[in-house]
Amino acid sequence: MKHTLVAKVSDQPGVLNRVASLFRRRAFNIESLTVGGSETSDVSRMTIVVDTAKAPAHLVAANLRKLIPVVEVTDVTHLPTVDRDLALIRVGCAPAERAELASLVDIFRGRIVDVAQDSVIVEVTGDLEKVNGLLELLRPRGILEMVRTGKVAMVRGTVTNGNGKTAQQAQDATLGRL
Amino acid sequence: MQRTGAQIIWESLLREGVDTVFGYPGGAILPAYDALLDYPIRHVLVRHEQGAAHMADGYARASGKVGVAVATSGPGATNLTTGIATAMLDSIPTVFITGQVPSKVLGTDAFQETDVTGITLPITKHNYLVTDAHELPHVMREAFLIARSGRPGPVLVDICKDAQQQKVEFEWPETVRLPGLHEPAPPAEDDLRRAIELIEKAERPLILAGAGVIRSGSSTVLQEFAEKTGTPVALTLLGIGGFPQSHPLCLGMMGMHGEAFVNRAIQRADLLLAFGMRFDDRVTGNLKTYAPTAKKIHVEIDASEIGKNVKVDAALVSDLRAALVALTPRVPALRHDDWLAEIGDGQKETRGRDIIHQPDGGRLLAAHVIHDLWEATGGSAVVVTDVGQHQMWEAQYYKHDQPRTLITSGGLGTMGFALPAAIGAKMARPQAEVWVVAGDGGFQMTQCELATLQQEKLDIKIAVINNGFLGMVRQWQEFFYDRRYASTPMLSPDFVTLASAYGIRAHRVNRRADVIPTVDQARKFEGPVFIEFQVEQEDSVYPMVPAGSDLGAMIRRPAEAPAEVER
């Protein structure tokens, strides 16, 4: 299955290389990896989606924690999270079809952000399923180019996970146990 | 106070308690060497940087302190890598300092430039590239902290030449902020309770003691635990010395060349207590059939080892000593007489086949040499081995009672380790009697360090077990490649002449009767002595679990006829 790990890492040269090298060396399978800023100026945040068919998620997390620039790793797979993926999609589109395309994109709360003679760029943000859904609908029109950021995730604040535990308690339970 | 980057290196080492470093100068590290003359630090000039790395490693293994090696950029640094990887695989606290080309020309393929932090990334616990002397005090402080903490390991600091020359205000940071360095937590209460429950229920428990026993200084507490719970102890190769082999509960080494009764006990046990060991493939054999009836408790400081190879029923992620101190008072006093009797029967059967009790037929057998060396030294020497057959015979026949008396490359299996590691060990413990035990193959890989030994005037005794083959490889060819001896017969120099050329007293022994007298004579002499033991050429290490086979399926030493496979 796929697990989502959130890692806070010191913002220093080579840290992405260290993480990538670890995944290569241990043959852990990365589905997606995003890096960007966090609430702290010298800390970056990585959202890593791993395929755990070969190595269990706790082993991937434990190996990540061994890297010195990695400050904290949380497996958020079983926690209530907000997940987002952003895609830019260039779709073939004659001028006459623009209005129809715009309304389709609108259903997905996407936007047309660039218009050319025979194509447009669609921007859409959402969880993986929503972005995949729009892609399926656009595919027949001809997807000329596409880029996705990969998933970023954040644990929800005050909600419980359905077992009466707060997100923090559920997280402690996931991390503390094997 | 104002200091150059070069001076800060040595200022930092002094503050970390380092008095000896092993190294080799060169262009990019010259500023550091120039500054070294003004500091009270002994520099051991090696003959090859690999030797420097193994010396730092041997120094650390013998003393528990951090070993330090220094090299220049490019080839100097790449020559260190075998030694760095050796220290990584066996978790040895070491710091490697390398010179780098000036920061202005980094990335331009300048003379003797290599991406050293890139090359050593997967074989270090952490590494640094320093381009500005302002960073150096923190980096040096962190390097030692990281090397020592948790599961120890090598840290490399690559320092640009201009950073060494740069003059900055120097202040030693008493504390550093390393939020990513997680100090081991005490064992969790839930886990302790689960472990105690398993220990109370077990009828056939067995302790598997690894290197962690020695690293954490747990020998005494382990003995208390084993005695209180009546639990026998099997050792990994790197665990040897962690529990006295003369102790009635000590079974000796497990795994590929462990005694048959030890491996059988693992396969029969209903509880394995894995203490500071990592279920290496040389210890487990086929994982699918490993210890099928046993519950497993894993006490391990590195969380990433839990469940890596073997699924466990309870895990204490903590310092082993802390775990044993917490466990021992809470477990009841137990006896397992039937279990010990069963193991004892196996032990008797094994003894019957032991080569020690077999006639040598006039041949000199390597196992006999090791056994006699053990007798002659009263089992109290620090033995530093190379890798191969002699290493396994040492593990089987030299009975160690004290921690840090067997120094050997386990995880990486680095040939050429023995002589330089012994130099490091002797410098760490000048009072100890240090013996190199090496094969003719491995010894030739780093024999240039004989010059270093002489230059430093070290009293190290060297036993080269010469069988004219790369013995362990030959053994595999005999067992698994139809005796096709591809590139394993090996020509060696006249070792006695070779040692003499370095000004080292040397003897050749080819009869059993001469072993103990020659060893005695060497021990009486103050200074290095080299003994070449010309042993039986095609002898094999028994028993042997073929790689990947069930632990219970081993090739045993034939009584007289060819080897049989027991299933």
C-alpha cells in the first residue's frame, strides 16, 4: 500500500540528496516527493509518498530519522489530513471549444490560466483523486503537456480520527507502536 | 582569539580529547599539517590512507574512544573509503578529516579534486563540506558528537584549503544545536512489560549477544541477567568478548561457522533475546526457516534494525545497558536445567568432532596454531584478525573473556584490516599484548604498514597463517564450485626475509611442536616479532552453513573421510 510521510528537515545543502540516496540504497520505492518551505525559516518540509510493498513504513521512517538533517518524521497515512496536489495541464482546444472547457474545469474548481490559439493551460488543485478525475475527462481532448507537484499533506487540527482519538493521540499511537 | 581554519582543526581535536591521529599529508591538507607542528598531538604517518582509516578504527575498537584519520583531497580521500565503510558497517566511532581543493575551484575538476562528500555519503553516519572557517568549530564539535552518539559510526569532514588558511575569531561551542540527532530514549514501560512476560513464560530461552554488548559496556549487567534467568548466551562474531567464554552459560559463536550445537539451540529455542545484534545474514542463514519455534525480543539502539530482517514479538529501542538495568531487577530468578542439559548433550557430541581432539598426522593445522596461541598467551591478548579462514578459527579457538580483546572486521569483511587495526589498537592501549592474526592473502594487502609499525616503535606480535591459498575462497570453491581453484593459489614472498627487511625479528614454524616455544620466545622479546606459520594447505573451516541455507543444515568436519552434509 501507499504511505504518506511528512518529514521536517534542516534547510541545508545536500539534504534532498541524502534523502534520495537513502531511498536508492535501501531500494525503497518513492511514489512522489515534494519539498518546500515550512513555518520555520530554516526548516523545509517534505511530503513523501512511499510504496510499502517491500519495506514497511516504520522502517522507512526509522531510516529517515537516522539522517542528521532530518528533524522529525510523521506517518500521516492513517491520520485525518488535508492533501493537495497541483497540476498544470496543456490541453488542445480550438477557440470554439473554450467555453465548454471552461465550464468543465470550473466543476473541478480549476482555472484556465493561459490561452493560445489552439491550446489552453488548465490549473487544478485538489487531492489526488480529484486531479486524476479531471485528467480523465481532459484526456480525450488531447493532453499536450502536464506537470504535477506531487502530494503535500497536513494533519487536520481539532477533529478526531473516528476512534475518539485526537490527531495527536492517533499519531503518537502510530509512531510508538511497531 | 584569532585562529586559522587549520589551527581550529587541532584546537577542536584537543578539546575532544584526541591525542593521536593517523594520516598522510598532501597538497590540499598542507595548511593543517603545517599547523599540527604547534600542537601536542601525535601524528602517525601511514604508508597508505586505507591503513590510516583502519588504524583509527582499531584505535576506537580497542579503547571505545573516537579514532581520527587525516588525508588529503582526491586520491588521499578515496583511499580512505574502504576503511570508512568498514567502520560504518561495524558502527565504529571515527572522524575522518580530508583536505579539499579551494572553494573557488570546487566543481571545476581541479587538480586532485573529488566529490568526497558525495562518495562517502552512503558510508558515513554524516559528512560535512566546509568552505568557510567560521563553520569549523561547530562542525568539528558536531562531528564528534554524531560519531559517538546512539549507534556510533564514521563522520567525515571535508575542508577546503582556503578555509584552512582563513583566519577567524575562534570560540569553542560548548553546546551545539542538532535537532536531528535523537539521543536514545529509555526503554518504554509497555515494551518492558511485554518482554518480561515472554521471559517468564519461556522454557528454552537463548541470548544472542552482539557488538552492542561491548559498545554499551553491558558485559557485567548481561552476566547478571543471564545468571539470574539461567539463560545460555550465544555470541555473534562481533559479540565475542562481551560475555566470558569461560562462563558455564557461554555457548560460543553462532551462525555460518558457529558450532553445530549452538545453531541447533537457536533452531530449538522458544525465546531468543537478541541483545545489540542485527540478525545479519551470516548469523541467520535462511530467514524463512530461522528459529521457527522462537518468540523474539530485540533490544537495539537503532530503530531501523527492528523488523528489518526478522519479525520480532517485543522490541526495546534503547541503549542495551539501560534496558538490562531496567529488566534484570524485574525478572524472576529462573532455572532452565532441562534446556541446558539438552544443549550440553549437543556440546558433548560437537566436542567429539572437534579438530582440537583429532590427531594432526604430522601436519600443522591452523586451528591448532590458534588454540596453542590462546594457551600460550593465557587468553589475555588483544587479537586483531584479518578476514578469512584464520578469522573464523580465531573466533572458534581463541577463547576471549574480556571485551575489546577481539578486533575484527565483521560487517564489511575487509581483508587487509589486521595489521593497521592492530597498530591503532596498540596505540590506544600501549600496555596490552597485541597480536595480529592474518592470512597470507590479507596480510599482503596492507603489509606496507610494517614500516609504520617500525617507525612508531610498536611492540606488536604478528602471526601470519600461510596456507598458500586465499583459503576461504578456496574452501567455497571446494564445496560449491567443484574444486575449480580459480585464482586462489597464491604466491607469497619469503615472509621471514620480508619482515627482516623492515628490521623485524622473524621466525618460520611448520611443526606443531614448535608453535608454543616460538610464541613464548616472541612474547619474551620486547619489540615486534613476525611468525609465519606454514599450515596445511587445503584445510577448511567447519562446521559451515552454506550461504542462504537453513541454520540447521551444516557441513560438518568429516571424521577422516570427505565432508558430509547433515540435514
